[in-house]
Amino acid sequence: MKKIVSIVLLIALFATLFTGCKSEDKIVLNVYNWGDYIDEDIFETFEEETGIEINYETYATNEEMYTKIKKGGTQYDIAIPSDYMIEKMIKEDLLEPIDLSKIPNYANIDSRFKGLDFDPENKYSVPYFWGTVGIIYNTDLITEPVDSWSVLWDEKYSGMFTMVDSQRDSIMVALKKLGYSMNTKNLDELEAAKQALIEQKPLVLAYVGDNVKDMLISEEAAMAVVWSGEASAVIQEYDNFAYALPKEGSNMWFDNVIIPKGSKNIEAAHQFIDFLCRGDIGFKNADYVGYATCNTETMKLIDQSLIGTTYAYPDLKLLENFEIFSDPGDFITEYDRIWTEIKAK
Amino acid sequence: MIKRLSSGPYLFWMLMFVIVPIVMILAFSMVTVTSGGDWSFSLSNFSRAFDPIYIAVLGRSLKIALEATFICFILGYPMAMILAKMPVKYRTFSVMLFVVPMWMNFLLRTYAWMTILGKNGIINGLLSLLGLPNVTFLYTEGAVLLGMVYNFLPFMVLPIYTVLMKMDQSLVEAAEDLGGDKRTVFRKVIFPLSIPGILSGVSMVFMPSVSTFVISNLLYGGQYMLIGNLIEQQFLVVNDWNFGSAVAMILMLLILASMAIMNRFGGGNPEERGANLW
């Protein structure tokens, strides 16, 4: 008898190992996004309007997101990668096609952001935000003009600035400073960039991700390589900061919403994308995260004084020598190796 | 029969969460994947790990982990002795004080150090109040070392304290009766008897120190690559799980070797020591 009881108990124990808590009545949409890149209040609005619950997770780099989706074992229904990563994910068949007829608010998206090279027909992605990479600096602490990447190799700013802890963006800074394309597939150019970054390393205060804003505000760092929206968020709060678009050119990027392959809630994901494309929701997000919207309806709602600023909606003439990242294909292993070697030094 | 059955969950646990993952890491580390997705057996991941750059990373990790362990020992042993000698009334409370910080999230504690050590942090605030110049604490090797010592010190103190507490006081009294002065008693009786606690403390500090990536990431701003950072980067950033697995295997062997060396050091009954170690 005892034996039977213990066997039954064991079976029960094993069985519970494999059951999560599942409620069948409610659709739960798994959203995977950059940290601090959406106004989380809108989830409630979305749930009220559609009854669909949002499960929210964040990542810090495109590469981190890619690895998690590529290696499987995760169930995301929405993610928001950047240009080159979308190109790579399309090539590797990691994305579900998007049916634009189910997204009426797609009409709100400025045609400037549609049909970009990484997804020429917007078959897989819908624009979310766009921006640049540049240098934000504290005008109290840095009085000389900042207009070039070369300030980041200047001895007098030793220990005063941070680089961005993202492989493509940091290598981009060195490539652009040296006058090369940031999409180079030339190994000599890449090695030169590596040397430049290793040379620069003693001057760098830190390689940082999301906490760069805190470091600037607390004056831990006087200058930082940042994505424009971070600059925007800081500058709108504090007067003593400015954002420079380096004259050698930089990265102009576009983050689009995608549906990863294997999503079980494709219908709901479409609903969510349509929701994001709504003018008022776009405004809430733009207002919260500080990045530049791709949405014409949202454009009408934003603070018009932002138009023409370097950090939010710059004059397009300033962006003429800016590039968009493209996926280097298999050559990415060289970027990977070089980034590892820079960090290991 | 029941006895055997009741070990089932434990065996299952071992198999699923210890044996299978290790075999998987080993398999990953001995394989290279071409861009087309073809797998082939190769040891190139290991030979790459012996590139001077990565040897330097390994050396750096070992050095700072040994330093952290040494400092923890120097600080921890007297603390454990003080604790063990306290009257019971205060002792429980004091031990609690050691344990309570561990209830707080490890990340949070490390973040707190960032605000303490920062350029405009608490320490520099005090310095400037005294009219002294600012000192850069954060984003230096010292900050990482401090983070390790702070986070792992309880793991050194508690096992040594436990051993000292359990020690048969009559042995100490006997030594004293036989004319040993305090120093001799400590050297000949207390210290040798506390070795199992020291060994367990040393390994519990050394292992997390040598493999950490969070402390170095936060307190040295992602510039200071320890072997843990290298592994993390291979898995999360550059997506080279094979090389990452090879480095993880090497780290594992290293820890295994250091444990073997430590077991040689300590005399006494190995079984007793094993029990204390875990």
C-alpha cells in the first residue's frame, strides 16, 4: 500500500513539473522590446480595448534579442529590432509576414519610412521609431565645440566620456572616424577600427547601455555616445546638455515592429501593431521615450519646437553622409571576433 | 524499495539539471558550425581559447579572484573568531547582521556601490566636504575587487564561524592546561581544527569570484573583461555558443583543479571535510 502511495505521489510530483499555470480564456501577447522603449501605460489601454493581456520583456541589444529568438525555446509575438537585424532575420526566415490589410493605421506611417532597403515592401515589419547615433555632452563641463568623432580620442577628455556597449555601434564610431563605411566588409579597415578602439580604451570611462542617462545627469560622465532618443530625453529635462551629429557621418537607424516566427497569436499581434500605429498611442510612446516618431498623425501632436533639433527631428541636410546599417551576412563573424578582442584587451 | 524510489526525484534532478547540461556544453564546445549550418567535430574552439588575448583574460580573472579570496580570508577569519567568542545574547544578533544584507538582491547591492563610489557619490561628497580632491573609485580594478569582497565575505565568515562554534572547547582547555600560551594554542589547536571551514569558505568565495560577470560589468563599466564576461558575451552578444562553451568548459576544469588542490592542502578526515564543503 505504502509503495503504491509513494508511486502515485511521485507521478504527481513529476506531472506538476511540466505544467505551468495556463489560463485558456485570455489571450496573452508576449511583447519583447528594448528596455525603456515604450510607455507601459498603453498596455492597460490595450487590454481594456481588446481584452488581450500583455506580457512584457526587454532586451538591451539587437544581438541579445536575435540570440533568444534564433535559439528558440521562447514564445514572443512582438519584437522591435533595428534595420540590419530585420534584414538578417528575414534572410534566416525568422519572421512572420505581416498582413498590412489588417493594420488600417499603417496609413499613418510617413511614406519616408516605408520600403526601406532592409524590408523593401514592408512584408515583415512596420516602422516604430527612427533616430541617429551621436554625441551628447554636458555644456558646463565641455566648453569646446563638439562636432567630430575625434573628440573621443582626445587625451584631454580622458575618463570623461562613455561609449555604447553595442558591437555594431561602437565599431561604427571608429570606422566613421577613420573615414570608412560603417558597413565595410574590408578586413583591413575593420582591423584599423579595432586598433583605434583599443587605443581609445584607456580614455573611455565605461561601455554602457541603458544607464547612460543616469550617468550624464549625475555628471559621472560629461560626454557620451548615445542613441538620439536618450539625448532627447536628457535634453528635454536639463538645459545644460547638447547633442552633436558628427561631421564624419554616423548611423541613422530605424526600429520596426515585427512578429517572430512561431508566434501563436498572430491575429492579436496584428491588432497590437495597429494599436501602436494609432496617432494618440504613438504620441504617448514618443512623449515617453523621446525618440522620433515615424507616424504622421503623431507628428501633429508632438511639441512642434522639437522639429529642427539635432536630437529629435534634425534637418535632413545634416544627415546626408549618414548610413543605415546593413546585414554583413557571414562577415559578421569578423565583427564578432573584433568586438570580442576589443573588449578582452 | 521505497528508499530507492524516494531518491528518484533527486536522480531526475541531477540528470536533467546537472548531467544533461554539462554534456550539452561539452558537445557544443567540441563542434564548429559553418555558415550553412553544417556541424563538424573540431577542437578549434579550444585552440582559440589559448590565444594570448584570452589567456590574459583568464589570468586577470584568476588574479582578481585570488585577491578577493585572500582579502576575504584576512577579514573573515578574525570576524568569525570574534563572532564565535561573543556571548550568546549578542551572537545571534551579530550573525543576523551578516546574513541580512544577503536578503537583498545581489544586483541591487552592487548598484548601491555605484552610487557610493561615483564621481559625485557619497565618498567623494565626504572628501570634498573635507576639502580633499575627488578620487576616481568607480570603473577601476579596485572597485571590482571591493564588489567581490563585499558580496562574498559572508560566504567566508559563516563556514569558519560554524566550524569554530562546533569545536570541542575541551581541546582548547587541554592545550592551555598543558602550558600553551594563546599563540601556541591558536597555531597548534584552533587553526588546524578550523581548516575545513577555511577550505569551504575559500572555495565558496573563489568560485563565484572567478566566474562573476555582473560585478565587473557594473563596477568597471563593461571594459574589464573577466572570463565570466567573455562567456556571457559569446552567448548573448556575438552568438558564438561553441566558443562560449569551450571557455565555460575551461573555467569548469579550472575550478575543479583548484578544488582538488585545496583538498590536498587540508589534512584530516576527507569525508568530514566534504560534508562541510557543501
